[in-house]
Amino acid sequence: MVNNSNNLPILQRGAPVLAQVAHTIEDIHSSEIKKLINSLKVTMANASGVGIAAPQVGVSLRVFLMESAPSERYPNAPLFPLTVLINPSIIKTSNQQELGWEGCLSVKGKRAQVLRHTSIDVNYFDETGKEHHRTLNGFIARIFQHELDHLDGITFIERLSHETDAISEQQWREQTAES
Ligand code: NI
């Protein structure tokens, strides 16, 4: 179990900060950013998330974390080590898009099929200030697009044609167990 001292409450959709465009981080090495990243790590681990963005803990700054491994929330998730992504951006997207199931720590108890680019070329800085260019595919590309949306004030619910396209976690469990 991780140390709970830095665990932060996760805001739910409807909180104003989740609808705002977050600010670019100017000083990656500041103690404020170090503390924020540490809190995000603890909070994401405690919530068993595959990603968390700063606005979800009430901080309107452009940073999110990703970490993927099979779990109860995402049984078929591929392995992707814990990564901190600061001032991230998408450089190029595949023409191909695909539907896939998503949930969100800020939209508790809901799942929906969301259309995302299958492959994306991205750019970001890590917590040491090093710049990265990489290509992400499939579920990992999906997480990146979902988290980047949080930095632009968008949750997966806004990506749906109708809010009612989202189903309950319970219904999702039944559906995915059948298929
Ligand atoms: Ni989310």
C-alpha cells in the first residue's frame, strides 16, 4: 500500500476546473510541480487508474500520468510503465479511428465506447525536463487522448453523440463478460 499522505480527492465532472483549458507548465523543476507529480502518483495508484490529469485533483496545469497493466478496472490493458507527461501534445494522428471502452475517475460508475485515433505521434517532457517524441498505438494511444482531453476541459462524456450512450459500470461488466 502506498503512503496516503499525498492522496488527493478526485473531482467529479461538473467541477469547473474540469471544464477549463489548463495552463502550460513554465518551470518543470519547481518544488510545486515535484509535489504535484508525487501527489498524482499516489492518487492514481490508490484509485487503480491507468491515467490521471492535474485538473482532476483541482490543479489547472498541463501534466498527466499514464500507467497501464491488466487490472480489475481494465482486464485487457497492455503493459505501459508509469510515465509523467508534461506539456504534452499530439503532432500527428492516424486517419484510422476505433471505438473502445473508456471510464474515468472523474465520471464515477460510467463506461462508454469512445472514438479515438488508433495511432498518434506525440511530444512531451518528462519530470527531468527531457523531451520525448514517440508513437503510441491502441489502448495506450487511447489513454493519451483521454488524458489530453482533460487538459483541454473535456471528459469522455463530451466525446459521445448522446450522454445516454454511457452505460453503468454494472451493465458494462455484464456486456463485456458476454462478448
Ligand atoms: Ni478521465
